Amino acid sequence: MNIKTLTKTDFFGYLFLIVAYVIGIYYASTNITYFDTVYSKEDGFVENSQFVLIFSSSLLLFYRFLKLFKYKNIYWKIGVLGMALVFLFGAGEEISWGQRIFNIQSSEYFIENNAQHETNLHNMVVEGKKINKIIFSQLLTIILIIYILILPVLYRKFKSIKNLVNLFAIPVVKWHHSIAFLVSTGLIFFVNSDRKWELYELAFGVIFFLIFLNPLNKEIYKITS
């Protein structure tokens, strides 16, 4: 990773992530109870940070959608709006759509079919299997590998893929984003707790915000006549 290619936002984003990981690994190794019940708990520091980053990514995309709406074609609008909605959904799911914040009681359906008895989809249980494990973990892992590790190579190598990606305004990761993803993945296995995945999700929140803020193909956010 060439430090000179990092923006100030990249630097502080990665610094924040490094500190969060160091603290997480430390407490998971020395005080697992504190890690599970304080540091990575529901509505704790790690989860709230996830929400802020995911929601900020959504707001950034909505802002660009509105700012550049009259300058862009329908494909660009579909791509940006689609991603904005996906991240808005992710942010809402992260905090169970404000249920715990506003102390809203779940309906009987969610109490019976949700692993945490909350109003969200990723903890729903269907025929004894959590949707989170089937869709939000396994499927999402495949998508992330393709997006963060494979797409950047294809984008640089094939002009047809580059044109298609730019047409739908899909932000392409820089190499330091890919490296951050790999390092975060490796380090998470040093966290000896079932709640380590909360820390891993925080890494995605940081990395995706940095990708959207300053992608390789940042020209997709420029005004065109």
C-alpha cells in the first residue's frame, strides 16, 4: 500500500479501524466478558459505529443522486439510487429500525419467528435456519469477494467491463481497499468470541464508506453535459 495515495479521510478511517481492532483483540484475549457484554454488545460502541458508517454511505449516495440527477442518464440513476437504498436498508437493519431506541414492542410474528425477537429481517428464522446465515453471511461473502477482489482486476483489464461498471456508476475499489479487506479478514480470527463478527462488520462499514467517498473511477461522480 502506497501511503502517498491515501487521502486524509483514508488515513483517519484506517486509523479508527486499527484502534477498534486493537481494542477488540485485547479485550477478547484478556476480558472476554467485557468484549461480549460491553464493547461488542447490541447498541454498543461497535454496533453504533457500524450504523453511523453505513447510514453515512447511504446519505452520501443520496446526496450525489440528487446533486447530479439532471446531468446523468437513467442507468447512472438506477445504479446510484439502488446502492443508496441497499445501504439505507442495511443501516435500518443494524438498529432494528430504531426499535430498541424508541422502545417499540415487536409484533407477535417477529417474536415467534425472529431469533432475537426484534423487528428485522436478518435475524428471521425459516424452518429452523437463520436468514442471516444463509443470505446475509454466505451470499454476502461471495458478493464481497467478487466486488472487492475480482472486479478491480476485471475493471482494469477489460474495457467492456469498465464501460458497464461506469455506466451503472458502480464505485471500483482501489488496491488499498482490497488490502484493508484482506487484513481485516485475517485479524478477525484473532478475536476469540462469537461476537467477533460485529467487529468484522465495522471493518466493512469503514471500507465501504471510503470506497464510496473516493473510488478508483471517481469520474462517475463528475458533472457531464
